[in-house]
Amino acid sequence: MVKAVGIDSGTKSMDLFGFDDETGEVIVDVSVDRNRVTENPAIIVELLREVQEEHGKIDAIVGPCGYGIPLKPAREATDAEIALATFITEADVRRRLKIVGLRELMLLLREAKDLNVYFTPGVIHLPTVPEWRKANRIDLGTADKVFTVALAMVREAERKGIPYSETNLIAVEVGFAYTSAMAVKNGQIVDAMAGTAGFPGYLGMGFMDGELAYALANALDDFGKLVLFQGGASYVAGIDPFSVSPEEFVKLAKEDENVAKGYSAMIEAIVKDVFSLLPSVRPESIYISGRFSRIPEFFSDVKEALEDAFGRYGFSVEVLKLESRAKAKEAAEGSAIIANGIAGGIYKELVESLRLGESSGSIFDWVNIKGREKLRIFEELIL
């Protein structure tokens, strides 16, 4: 019997999900506004202790860890590893961006000796991704994107009655800020188009034209991380993403030709993310998850766009919504599944298939440009 809890950290909320693999009982399923966590990260630790007090000792908790850390108990994580997993400039620390709250939460979880917390890798730390696909990449998929993949692999294995090692799919997460797509070949993550290094999401523009990056770096007094949360589909549409909900955005796209431009950019970006991964895997299924997947009309439009694109090249693929037991985000259940596997529960073979225990390295290891050594400054920031 294993009790496991996972935590997914998103732009809008931090979500906790946990279950007992013997009884199937859900022991926690809650979403906490991310602004509350930024103001007081300790509320997440308090929630975990409440769950443990009510349900007994939690065998494993997978904590949120930004860009990821090679798999290890949180108590063994170094200051440098936590700094890199949440890397930002000192100016952004002073602005107290949401990632500062995440950093502080990671430090609290490291010190919470009564909680069996683990930090887990991002895609770039995995040995299953060839090194040439990591070249000059940092955001190849944060740790929570691996959570999404875990749930997709479970659903695919359940649906087809196959072992995890035979799953071939692409998992797409369409969040409030970014869109990410991860390729799974024979039960292993082998490639990704993710976040700031993928095509545009709702808030963020995704990867940036090098000339634009050069221009901004020289024109702005302070090139902060908030710049990366701009320029996406909502900006193309000419709407304020913080006052117009995703549901309203989808509705307006059918009525306003300017908003429709942003909507078309977002749908097309998902297709481009998926097609960029085809050299790495021929998927049998594509799973759509994230904030936008819960809007029926949006999911229908994405499904139609993907099926039409694949059809034009003469083959078909199943496009499915990633179903979750969680009222919280899908990645939260995926995180709990990984926690269960780490503790030797029913999903142990999944964690072994993903080779999380063999993860290694840091996010700057595959940068191949002159001056790379200067990036070590992010390891040296005071936590």
C-alpha cells in the first residue's frame, strides 16, 4: 500500500493531488491560487501536513521544482540546484515574481523533515533525449511537463492494454502561459517543443527571433523574465489576457476577426509543435491537456486541425483529451503517479520506463556558445 501526493505548479495555480493505491481513495485534490503561494509559500507545506495527519504517513511526495533537478530526495538538493531550477536575475527576485515563491517553497520542502519529498527532473535531464536535441536548449520541458507525460502514458497503456514500454504518443499541454508538446517513443521521452522554446502559447510568444532578442537586450534597461510572458496569441488578438478569460477568448474568436487572428495563431502553433516532433516519433495517439483543453470548443478545434493536418499527409492519429481523476490540473495527477512509482507502488514500472533515476546534469550543460561559463552566476545567487 502506497500513499502518494504530487504537486503541479502552474502560472495561475498550484495543484495538489494524492491517492492511496490500495483503496483507490483520493486523499487530496485541491487547487491553490498561485498568488497566494507567492505571498506565503508555507501554505503548501501546511496543506501537506494536514493531509498526512488525516490519512497517515505519505510514502512519497513529488514537489514542484521548476526546470527540474535530477531525481533525489528534497533534503539532498543543494542551494545551486534549487537556484538553477528557479533561475532568475536579482532584479526579478526584487520584483518578487511568482518563481520566487516557488524557490522559497522548494527551500521549505527541503527542510520539512517530516515530509518525504522528492524533486524530479525536467526533460533536459533525461538520458532518453539525445544530446543533439538538447543543444542550446534550457526549456526543453519543465518538471511538470514530465508529469503530464506520465499521466498520458498511463491512459494509453490502460486504453490499449499494453506495457508502458510500448507507448508511442505525443502529450500536449495547453496552459494559460505556454503550450508544450512532448514526444514519447517506446515508453521514453525522446524530444519536446516546450514553453519558451516552442511555438506561441496564450501569453508567451514561445521561442524568440534571435534578432528580436538582440534588439530587446540592447533597448531595454532591464530584460526581465516577464518579457517571456508576452507576445503570445492573446497579444496577437489584441486582448488583455488577465481580464479576458480563455473561455471568452474562444467565444470572441468566433465573432471578432482581430481576435480570430490570435486564435488561429494558437491553434496553428499546436499543430506546428506536434509536427516538429515527427522526426523523433510516429505517434499512435496525441493527448491534449491543460487549462484550454477543458474548453469543449477549443478542444474540438485543435482535434480537427490536427486530424486535418495528418490527413493531408496520408495517415491518421487519434487525438484524445487527457482524462484525469483530478479536479485540479492533469499534471497534478501525473505528479502523484510519479510519486507512487518512486515509492515502489503500482506505477513503479512507469518510473523505470521513463528512466527518471538516471537523470543527470543541469540546464546549462548543453549550451554551446562562447561565454557559457558566465551562466554559472545563476548558481551563485543567494537563496
